[in-house]
Amino acid sequence: MKRLLLSAALLLGVAAPALAEKADSYKPMLIDYGSLDIDDVKQVTILSGGVKLTRGTLAMTAARAYVKQTPEGFKHVTLFGDGKKATFRQKRDGAGDLWVEGDAERIEYDEQAEMVKMFSKASIRRIEGGKQNDEVQGEFISYDSRKEFFSVRNSASGESKPGGGRGTMVIQPSRTEPPATAPATQEKK
């Protein structure tokens, strides 16, 4: 039993999604699940029964998850919503209360490439000071954390297809409305 838990911890210990607060990569990962299967020969871990992964400020949830380890020791994590959405939330580097959160029917994280890919009904939001700032929605969203580059495509395959769906982006204004001033009142004599 200890070997099984140690294998799970080693397989999942360094997986963290893009947009990570740098300190998170040095934190242990806590995994809560209903059941676990590990194939040491294939280097695959299967988690099911409501999966919750936390590591520092990172929190990911899904109905089930697969973790595959490459021969070089890198992890590839796939989270499945199974009728709901897989989710993630993590503090962003920078001053203040900065977060990123997202959801999709399937989320993949490639540790080696530092790439997050979100498939089917995907959305990603930036949260600043407890308020949602910007949001992007589409059938496929990828984020390259090394280049800080987003791509959104109109099909869950990651390709833009003619006649495919359309994405939506909401960008909040950078300035706020000036405060309303009271109408000038005439002085009575």
C-alpha cells in the first residue's frame, strides 16, 4: 500500500498547470480521489471518483484524471469532466490578488512544454482583487506559459474550421467612469 501511494505521489508530484505562481512548483501536491489505479510498467496513473488536486495555490477538479509519465520523467495530466466541466484555479505571479481560473470538458497539461490545452466549451478568466477582469471562451483554448501566448480555435480539435463555432472575448475597460457629480444648485436669497 505504501508503495502504491509513493508511486502516485512521485507520478503526480511535479505536475502544475501554466499560469502558475512560481512558488507552487516547489510545493507538494495533495490528491483527493475515490479510487486509484497505477500501472508502473506503462507509467500511467488513473484517478476517479471525483478528483481534487491541490498544490500551493493551484486547485484542479475533475470527475477523473489520467497521468502519464514520459521516459524523461515529465508528466502529462488529462482531466475529464464526464458531463460536467474540469476546472482549475491558481494565483498568478505579481503584486496583489491576481488569479486565473478556467474550465472545459477536458483539460490537458504538458509539464515539459508548460502548455495547458482546454477542449470543448472552454473558458478562462483573469480575476483581480476578487473581481472578474477578462474572459475568453471557445471550443479550444491553449496557453503557452513560456511565451505567455493564448490561442483560441473554433473546434475542439484545436483547428479553426470554416463554418465552425465562434468564440467570445470580454475585455474590461482600463479606466473607470468618473464619479457622478451632483447638479449645481442655485443659491437662494
